[in-house]
Amino acid sequence: QVQLVESGGGAVQPGGSLRLSCAASGFTFRRYVMSWYRQAPGKEREWVAGIFADVRMTRYADSVKGRFTISRDNAQNTVTLQMNSLKPEDTAVYYCHALAYWGQGTQVTVSS
């Protein structure tokens, strides 16, 4: 069955960096778009970034453009979200998404 397992969340001060990873299994990873979403307390889940099967094609929400970088390793079945220049408004649970499946989420907290 499809499994998406996120890791790498934590607490960081504003301006800091975190690197999230998602390990995927149960489907032909290299063929599918992989995405990151996030959900802040009291808010709806929102799309953050996506990467196509062609790893040269990436897309970002305006709120993270220039600060976050999504990448994938089709040999390792992993997708990574490098987050730099973090802001308090980036605080949320971050979810990996593929097909119709979600990971369990990983908490990112940006606070001084």
C-alpha cells in the first residue's frame, strides 16, 4: 500500500532553516508529481510546492518562492523540502502528498 513518511520537522528561530524529507513507497514513485502542503492552526491546508516527474519542473506558492526548494531522488523514492529564511508564519504541520495519499505530517515551529 502507499506510504508517505515525513521527517525533519522541529523548532527554529526566525531566519533559520529546516530540511523536510518524505520517504515514499507502494507506488512507482518516479512517475508521479510529489507535493508538500501545510496546515497552520485554525487554517485550511494549503499547497506549498510541487515537483513533477521531470525533476526540472517545480512550482511554489508565492508565500515561499525564493525561500523553499523542493527536490526529489527517484532512486531513493524521496522528496525533500529545503526551507530557508523561515518566518513565524511558516509555522504549520507539513504534509507530503502523492496521488490521493497523505503522510502523517511533521510539525514546523518558527518562533523566537
